[in-house]
Amino acid sequence: MLQIVSSLDHLESCDADVLSVFGLHLLPCLDKWLLENPKRFLVCIEKNVQAFLQAKAQWQNPQVRLYHWDSNAGLCHRIAWEFCLLRLIQVATCEEEHIFSKMLEEIHVQVHLLISDFRDLGEVIIGNLLQNVGQMPISLLGESLENCCQNIPAIICGAGPSLDRQIPMLIQAQEKALLFGAGSAMCALETQGVYPHFGVAFDPDPPSGRYLTQIGYETPYFYQPRISSRQLASLHGQKLWMPDSDNYPLERWIYQELGLNYPLMDSGFTAANFCALIAAHLGCNPIICVGMDFCSPKNQVYAAGMQADQGNWVECINAKKEKRISKPDWLASASWLDQFAEKNQEIKWIYTDQEAMPLAHLKYFPLEQVPLPSAFDAVSFSYALTARAVRSEITQESVRAVLHRLRNSFIEALDLCNQLLSLWEKHYPHSILETGELALLESDLAQNICVQKLLLPLWDIWKWPILRQEEHIPTRTLHQHVFFKKAVEIHLSTFKSLKIC
């Protein structure tokens, strides 16, 4: 993760892989730190263009990266990707540097979470996708319900510790607003007598105890194709499919082949973010966030009855300036929600607990003080709303045909990978980059669905840590070809285990 410090004091006690500083003048005093470990990296961000260009032309140390400071997110993304999965310390000695560093910290977390999604080269998520597409013939299209709940209040319930304090008010409010249960919050709510009108499933690999203990199996559920296939199969209520973001090109290809040309939807980092997206898409207003703390005291990280998982805990400050702990996905989720509220200012956004993470574009109101309309039959309304959703016209036959075509592209991709590696062996110790044989194989790769929609997007993520210390261009290309083969073999085993042929 990334740590921001205000000086180079006590550098010897800092356990970091990467040190980032502003100004070329600091480089000489950091030689000792860099030489102590050949796997360390030093990042220097220089504002003066002439000084940067001169140093860039002269500096040859592969452990040092020089960047020109343009103060925008582009540089932050470059640094975050270049040093993903490493511990990074950023030195910021003035307000301008601190603003840049906070932007880098936020992007660093987002990159870390994206890589975490593909830590197994996408095996879990792609496995879910291949199984969940079989649910489409019985699914409804949640996207078709746009603005069907205009000016109806929505209460989004997360599983934060503040949820327990809100239960009495939620019991009263469930006849005055639509209640959404975000992920594992469904269990926490049901055990205390609150039954959301809609469930929202998001996690690709949740602990089974968090959904197998649910009572309301008939509750309508919004879901995305990435979610746990076991959880989706366990739900007996109406399933409302929602499109995903552009992080999974293979998913988009599958649904386009099935005739669904849907707009992309950025659903954020957690089920709580997905809930906010759905409520806004439905036209709900206001949107009230309950149990969405994004931080917690050390002695209780979830609502009652929820077992704390092992997390990469970090310290933070809540809205009351008290020390709390959080996790990278919670911090990213809080930032996403704040930005989403800023983009959708026509909606009144409310959070109900002062011990939550402070969010600039959400206003604090205790739940009992939020003005809600007169009671209505919210349960009947939710089922009537579900009945208005457009039903998918996808058939099991069309699903099988698309998956068959996809499997064949994976088999072809593996054959191409084997041909590439044989070509390397044939020409060893020379490079194959200028050979006509490579050009022909690359032409075939460019036409292959598996390569274009899965292997290349995976490589765009994993090339950063794999090639971080490799500058030899032929070797970099060989790394890519070996990576392709490993990834396609993993996913072909998924096709086999799911008996997709």
C-alpha cells in the first residue's frame, strides 16, 4: 500500500519497496537507501522541464524512475501501475505535493483492487461469468427499469456496525421507502427482523455463510454477471440482470453475441456502490445510506451477527475526527460514492451516522429526522416494479452456441501459443521479432476472440509487475507469450470442469 510522509527523517526504519520524492536535488542523499536493496526503486518527480530532460538524458540507473510533474491523474496512474503490488512511500513537504500525493494514494488503491480481481488471472470471475450466462433465459433486464421509481425514497443498507443502531427506525421506514440490502447486509438485516424489498449481489467469491443463512430467498435480486454462481443459483426470487463496467471485455462480447447491446455501468467497488447505482438508475430520491460506514472501531467491524474477515486493515479518521480502521476496498468505495453523488446532484444524498467516513457530497441526517412520505405497500410496489422489467429473449440454445464458439477460440488460442513458443525454441538464441513466421501468427492472434477479449486485457494488467525489471525487448515479448499460454490453460480447465463443449 501507499504511505504519505512529510520528510525523509527516519528513512532507515521505513519498510518500503518504492520511495517517491519531488525534486532532483534529493537524489544524491538517497543513494544509500537505494543501494541497500537491489529490488528497491526510487521515483523522482521533477517540475522543471529543462532539469528533467537533462537528467533523463544522463541517468542510467534501472532502479530510478524520473517523471516530469504535470500535476494530473495521468502521472498518478503511471506510477500506480508501474509499482503495483509494492509498498510505496510518497514524500510530500508542501500543500501542492500533498494534494498530488492524496490523488496518487486513491488511484494506487483502485489499481490494487483491480489487480486483486484478477489475482488468479480471472479464473473465479470468468468461471462465474460462464455459469451465470445460463441464468439469462430466466432473468429480467434491470436496466429496463430506468426512472420507474422517480422520487420514491431509497434506503441502502450496508453491513457496517452503525446498522444495529438503525434497526428500530428501519422497521418503521420499510413501509415508507424501498429498502435495498447490499451484499452481506441481507443476513444482518433479516436476523434483526428487517426484510429488504430488493437484494443486491456483487461479490464474486463471498463466504458461503453470508448468503446460505438468508431467509428471504424469494426477494428480487439485482446482480451482475461477475457474482458468485453458487449464490446466484441459490436465489429463488426474480433475478434482475444489470450490465457491468468495461473491466471485462469478454463479458461484453458474450452478451453482445447474445443480442444485448447495453450501455456500460460503473458499479464501483462494493455491493454498497452497486446499490447506489441501481437506486439512482431507478430514479429514487432521496437516497439514504444506512450502515455504510466505510470504517469501524477495532472491536466491531460489522453489524451484529457478522463475523469479521481477515483484512488488510489501515487506519483512518471518521466524520467525528476519531481514529478508526478501514480496508482498501472500503476506502475506494467511499471515494466512488462521493464522486457518484457529485455527478448526480439532482438526487438528495443522505448518510445517517456521524461515525461513518466523511463524504463531501452527502449530507448527515439522523434516520428518524429524514422526511419520508406516508406509508404505502412497499412490498407490493416492489413486486409490481419487478413485473414491469423486460424479460430477456435469450434462449438456452443461443447460450450454448455462444459458449461453444468461445471454447473453440480458447482451444485455437492455446494452439497459437504453442506455435509461438516452438518458434522461440527454433530460433534460440536469436530473436523472432523480425521473422515472417511471427507476423503470420500475430495476424491469427489479432483475429482470435480469446486473445483479444481476455488474454490482452489480462496482459495489460499483469505486464507491469512481470516486466518491471526487464528492459530487453525480445525477452519482454517472450514473457507475454508464456503468460498467454499459462492464462489460456487455466481457463480451458474451467471450460472442462463446467462441461462446456
